[in-house]
Amino acid sequence: MKPPIPKEFWDDRFSGDEFAYGDRASRLLMGWCDVVSSEAKTALVPACGEGRDAVYLASLGLDVTAVDMSELGLAKTEALAKARGVMVKTVQANLFEWDWPDAGFDVVASMFAHMPPDARPKLHALYKKTLKPGGLIFIEGFSPEQIAYQKRYNSGGPQEVDMLYAAGMIQGDFDDLETLAFWTGVETLNEGKYHTGPAALLRAVFRKDGD
Ligand SMILES: C[S@@+](CC[C@H](N)C(=O)[O-])C[C@H]1O[C@@H](n2cnc3c(N)ncnc32)[C@H](O)[C@@H]1O
């Protein structure tokens, strides 16, 4: 499957010295740091961008694999990891062509990996396949209400409403997992040039059944 937004778009976005979405991890992941560091040893960060979440998880002591199609994003991931004194394994791949390991990771951390409706459920099924029993999936993204916040505050996210995370849609994608946390609401982002200002968000944490 072809990526919905071409690789060149992301390479261009990541070509500057600044971090387009900042270099601090997602607030969702930071809020769960105690659970993650006590329960998990390995993490996958699909669509890692410039690596803010991958590097954060590595700093918690996890063995982290970060996948993205943008080499420029991955180069910045590696530079950020080096600057923070941690290691992240980077993989350049189209997520729809990558050979996802079965039950390979304790954590999947998917932040702002918005996809169109034909691709999103496929990607989320791959998250479940690659998660170990008992493992955790973290999902963060913009909810459909973000369309109004983009117009008013230019605070980020795709402009196609069907790429945004409706609550029922995300619940449906993960209805075979236990829901540990689920939140939608408005928060003021301060995550680099492209995620700044009041924004409508969805955050969720799911657990796969243990053995
Ligand atoms: C909005 S950015 C989010 C980056 C990062 N997760 C963050 O929150 O800072 C979306 C990322 O998804 C990546 N991406 C989109 N479609 C992809 C695909 N099919 N395969 C691999 N990476 C993809 C882009 O290259 C980009 O880095």
C-alpha cells in the first residue's frame, strides 16, 4: 500500500535543524512512565518521525526499535539518541511493507500516525500482531474536533476529517484488547512548530491479553 502522504512531504518537513514536533516525548507516554519502565523491556515506535518518543522510551531503559519511511526523520532520531546518550534501532521502511515481527514488543507507541480509513485498521491490526501478550499499545492523535482548532489556531494535524481519530473508531480498532485509559479533550500543545496551540486530542492505552 502506498503511503497516503508521500515520503517527500515528510523529508521536507524534517529537513530543518528544528524538531518539527519538538524533542520532548508525548505527554501520554510521559504520564505512563512508571508502568512502562516497570513492565516493559522492548518497544516499537512506528512512524517515529524525528524520534522524540523513541528516544524517551530508550531513556527509560527499553530496547527501542523506531520505524519510519523518512531517512531525514531517522537521522534526527539517531542524533537525538546520541545527544541523550541512548541507543535506538532505526529502520527505514514503509509500514505497510515492513516485515512486522510476531509478538515482538512489550510496547507499541503510536503518536500522530494518522492514516486514511482504508489503511488505518490494517496498521492497527499490525500493532496487535506485533505486541507480546500482556503488552501495551499507546495511541495519541487529533480527534475530528481538531478541524475547528486548525482553522482557529493552526495547531496541527491532517485536514481530512476521516484521517482524524474518532473515539468510536479507535475503540473499534482495539475492541479485542483491554482499555486501560481513554481520553478525548482539548489541550494546548507546545510540541514544535507544527503542534502548537489549543488542539482536540485523543489518547488511549490498550493491553493485549496475557498468556
Ligand atoms: C505527523 S508525523 C508524527 C511523527 C512522530 N510520531 C511524532 O509524533 O513526533 C507522521 C510520521 O509518519 C510517517 N509515516 C507516514 N506514513 C508512513 C508509512 N506508510 N510508513 C512509514 N512511515 C510513515 C512519516 O514519515 C512521519 O514521520
